[in-house]
Amino acid sequence: MIMGKDEKTQFIRNVCELLTEMIHTPDEIAEKEKVPSNDKVEMLTVKECSELMSGVAVSTIYKMVRKEKLPCARVGVGETGRILIPKSAVLRYLHEITSD
């Protein structure tokens, strides 16, 4: 079957509409990824993380952060800076290692 000019134009319009519905702009993606302001993330210091993981030394927690086994946020710089670790990441890590 050969399409006429009007049919081709309508077909292209339909395809464009479908693609527009399927493809999200960077702004739309960023909007979906935003964490609502009322959702608070509980953060732990390295010492608190060590206590939660009972038996895991503080130095081991630092190694885990360095090897990126635990995500962290660094607040401040130098000796006065702190490493904060999301509690949810610690609990997820514990679940993963104990479920094997």
C-alpha cells in the first residue's frame, strides 16, 4: 500500500505525538527526582554508624566509605569536617550482607 501525502503527514504527526508523550524533558525528569521537602533523611556520624552496626570499628566504617560501600555526605573541611551517612543506606547494607 502506498501512502498519499496527507496520510504520510498524519502518520508523522501521530508518531510525533506518541514520542512527545514518551520522552521526558530534563526539567520533567529533575522535577520527578526531587525529594519532597517534608521527607527528612536521617543521617548518622561515623561513630553512630559503628554503634548501629555493633561490632564494626570506626576505622572499618571509614574504609567502607572510602571504598564507596556506603554513600556519604561530607560536611565541613579538614579536621572539623564530618562524614554523614544515611541511616537507610546502613540498614540496606546490613540487610544485603545478612540475607546472603
